[in-house]
Amino acid sequence: MLSTIDSTQTRRAEFWQGIKTTFPLVVGAIPFAIIFGALAVNSGLSVAATVAMSAFVFAGSSQFVAAGLVAGGAGAFIIILTTFVVNLRHSLYSVTLAPHMKHLPQRWLVPLAFWLTDESFLVVAERFRQPDNSPYKHWFFLGSAIFMYLNWQLFTWIGIAAGQTLPNPASWGLDFALVVTFIGMLAPGLRSRPVIACTLAAGTTALLLAGLPNKLGLIAATLVGVAAGMLAERGRSVR
């Protein structure tokens, strides 16, 4: 039985819907970007390096970790390894989205893969789960991704300017936005035993190993969380 294409959706409608749906998450990312820009230039990174990191890395959590490691005098290997592990979650995002995007040409897949963030994944995965047969859902992804990207660049610049002018950006208290945003993103996903197991294992490990140098506790928490989720999934499939 052939599915019917939803002709009520257009490229433009999907694009703007992606922007509108992502707006609350963009608001939450604004203070995150500001404090990154401020902390980065106060951690020893040049303005050019800070701007380049936001433009070419575009991964908030990894950027924060890298800036902290630079400030702590960590070596290049530790910085690369830590940010690599932190970003491993994007491979899981890709596995989730791949069945919905495998028909797209490389000119779509490459930029969308680069622009994939936690926030965009959340709304895009939900859009793909919706039962309508719109052929332009990747335009929704594009709208969400570009909105997130431009927002991050703009407020990184604002953070840089503030960090060069105002002392001790770490005391501003804006980093609460990171915690609140990720809690808000995580909570709707706690629907299955593997996800719950992953969350509990990673959170517990991160708390227990928070005192380790060079963010090694974060690496351990990521690996333990992934392992716990895989074991829970395997146990469920065996049943």
C-alpha cells in the first residue's frame, strides 16, 4: 500500500516550522554561548581561536571542555581525546536519523551532519516521528540547524566582547542555562529502560569521578553510560 504524500507542506513551511520549534531551545543556548565566549578568551584562547572554534567545531559541550582544559594547561592529546569522547553521542544521533535521511544526496547530508546539535536533534527526531508523509522534513532540519548555528556565532561574539571588558565571567552564573537546557532535553527521552539505565549510570559515574583531573571523569561517565544503555538494550532484546 503506497503512502500518500502530504501536499500541504512546502519547503518554506517546513523551514520556518523548524525555526519556530527550535526557538525555545535557542533562547536557552544564548547564555551558554555568551559565557563560552567570555570564558574562552579568559582561559588563554585568542579571539580568533575562540571564533574559529564556534564556527568550525560548533559543539557547545566540547567547546566548554576544551576551553577548561586549555586553562588548566592540558596537553593537546588530552584535549582531543576528551572532546572526541564527549562528541561520541552524535554517532547515536546519526543512527537515529539515518533511516529518515538515507535518500538525501551528499550536498544535504554533509552540511546537516556538521550542523547537528543536541537541540536540533531533539526537535528533528520528533518531526520525523510524526505520521504525516511530508517529503520536505529535511527542510525542517535545515531551518532548525541554521537558526542554532547563527545564534551560536552571534552570542559567542557577544561573550568575547563581554569577557574582554568585564572581570571574572565565571561568576556571572550564566552556566545554569547549560544544566537547565540539558535537563529539559533529557526528560522527554526517558521513556525506555536502556535510556534510563544510560542516564543513571552516566550521572552516577560523573558525580563519583568529578574530582579527577583533565575532565577524565566526564570521559568515564560517557563510556559507562553508553555501556549501560547497550547492556540494557541487549537484555531487553534477549527477552
